[in-house]
Amino acid sequence: MKFGIIVFPGSNCDRDMQHALSVDLQQETIMLWHKDRDLSMFTTDDCIVLPGGFSYGDYLRCGALARFSPMMEQVIDFANRGGKVLGVCNGFQILCEAGLLPGVLLQNDHQKFACKNVYIKSESANNLIGKVVGEKALQIPVAHGEGRYYADAVTLKHLHDNKQIIFRYCDANGEVHINSNPNGAINNIAGICNEGRNVYGMMPHPERACSDALNNIDGRAILKALSHTN
């Protein structure tokens, strides 16, 4: 299989993602410019990645402009056909803006940019990522100013009942607690998936936790999970 990484104007984690996938995980990667419209080289066993960064400078609202990039029309169609899609940080914001994932990402409750290592824990094994990462608390960096996940009560209940919450912020021992929440995300939610379990969004950056040189490879399991065929 192969990974396609979309590059938006303002993306700054696209090469980090490429390195993690191609060097650390030995996966085939193809860089895709946001104005392109061709995903014909990908099958639904492949995965399209929306990396982190500041698409369009976040001048309107995070992800709001990138959602209208020509490539996003193809990503939406690809996802609707069952293709795997991963959005990290700004990519998560774009997926929510595009309607591929429910809810929104709001400004951090402390109104400061959060840039540090945090711990996240898989909520369920009922998805591709959860099956691989297990119940271990994973140390993964965050770097965002608008990472506070929010959804209304009806949406939250649906996410919970349908087991679409893939990660919650926790401490090093795996305990989910407000003190382990870096941005005020509702219910400590760090990542979710769609009903079809082929579209995934998360605020922490797994691609920044894949190198032996950084003494942290907890992110490898998350990315490796998406390399499995459906």
C-alpha cells in the first residue's frame, strides 16, 4: 500500500510525516499538492494524510480555507468510497471543517499555544488504530493553539455509543483526568473517527514520535496501524 500526503500552503509537518512514514516505517509515500485533483493512483487500501501546520495561515479559522482546496473534493470522494484518511492537528481541523468528522476544534481554554509531550490512551479496539496500539499510554507531542475538541451533547453521545472516540488525554499511568488535558478538550478527547472507521483525526503528532534519535517511538504504532489493508 502507499500513503499520499497533501501539502497545503502553510503546511509545516508534511516533511516530518513523509520522513516518519518512508524512513521510520518503510512505507511508500507520494506528496500531493492541494491544487491537484488526481487520486487515481490510490486504492481504498491506501491512506491519504492531511498533515499539521497552518494552512492558509489560519487567517480565517483553522482549516476553514483548506477545506475548499481542489484536492479536498477528491479526499471527500475517496473517504466516501471507504479509503483511509488521517488528519493530524491542522489536518484534523480540516476534516471537521469538511464534514468528514463531527465536531469542531476551538481555541485552547488557556488561550496559549500548547507545545509539549502529552499522553494519550486508546479508547477502544473497535477501529484500525485501537486494534494495534492496545491500552498502553502513548507519549505523543502536541503543538496547537486551537486544539480544544468540542461537540454538542447529542454528537458526544453518538460518538460514545458508537465507539468513535479513538484517543483521550491521560497521564503516564493511563488515567484520564482533567489535569492531563492540555487544551480543555471536552471529555479529554484527543482523537475521533467517523462511523465507517476509515477517517481518523487527532490533535497530537504521531509523526514526531517515530525516531529512535528522539528516544520516543510511541507514534509508530499509530501510523503503522493505517498501513494494514482493510
